Amino acid sequence: MKVLVACAIASFVLNGANAASSSASSQESWRSEAPMHYARAAHAVVGDGKSLYALAGTGAGGAPVLVFERFDGRTWRDEGSIPRPGLNAPAAVALNGKIYLIGGFYTDTNVPSADVHVYDTTTKTWSKAAPLPEPRGSPAAVAFGGKLYAIGGRSGPSDFGAVDIYNAATNRAISRSLRSLMLVNEPR
């Protein structure tokens, strides 16, 4: 009797899970949206809760894509231009109504950048923040606890595991290794 009940429960759980899984996958499928105005690779994409932005990258023939675009959920619009000479493989993060375009490789030389460009979505103007402690292309970036974190990346021929933390309130950046950040949180 116990085996029969266990089999019935297992059958119910598995069939119920499969039904839920198939209905979730049909509701959460990919769909096409309006195409961007400019083909680009090695670009950054960021959302600010109201719009998506596609910034920087490389276009046809390796040319820098200087125009950045904003997607409002229906259409893409040209929002403006990023600072010259253009960037390949930067990171982008949104925090407090501003978009931070972090590092990357200068498109015209492929040299890593320490620049942090800031786009104010209200005034639609660019400014510069404190630079990264060292240049890097292809970093990952995230906003967390009111600060920006640029994680990993590449500087010249090697990858590295540094984590640069930027405090927008003080316009200061500091650099930490991944190991030192992990040690801070370890119980003693």
C-alpha cells in the first residue's frame, strides 16, 4: 500500500511539474521586437527601469558606433552620441537617473580605457566621473548598495580579477582583489 501511495504521489508531482513547466515555458518565450537602428557588436546594454539603452560598440567594417539608442518598449530612438573616439566592450550601469559607461577598449586603437563617462538621463548631458584605478576592457559591472562595481576585465594581453568600487556620492574609486573582498566577509 505504501508503495502504491508513493507512486501516486510521485506521478502527481512529476506530471504537475511537467504541466507547470510547459505552461511557464510557453508564457515566457522569446519574441522579436523592433530592431535597433545601428548594427553593433561588443556594446553595452543597460536598463534604468523606464528604458533600455544600447551604447558604444563596433559597427560595419570595425567602425565605432558613436550614436547610442534608447528603447521605450515599442521603438528605438537615437538618444545622442557617446564621447569620442568610441568604445568597444565597455560595461554600463544605471544608478540614480544616470548611466555610467565604464572602461572598454578605445575603438580606434584597441587600447583599454580607464574612463568612466556619465550620462544624465534627465539633462541628456555627458560628464566624467573618477577614472578606474587601472584601464580595462570587457569588465562586468553592477550597481549594489548605492555603489558601482566594475569586476574583472582585460588590460592588454591578460585578464585580471580586480574589483573597482565607485562611490557616486563622493566621486571616488578604489580597487580591491576578489580575494580581499571574500576575506572581508569570512567569519573569524
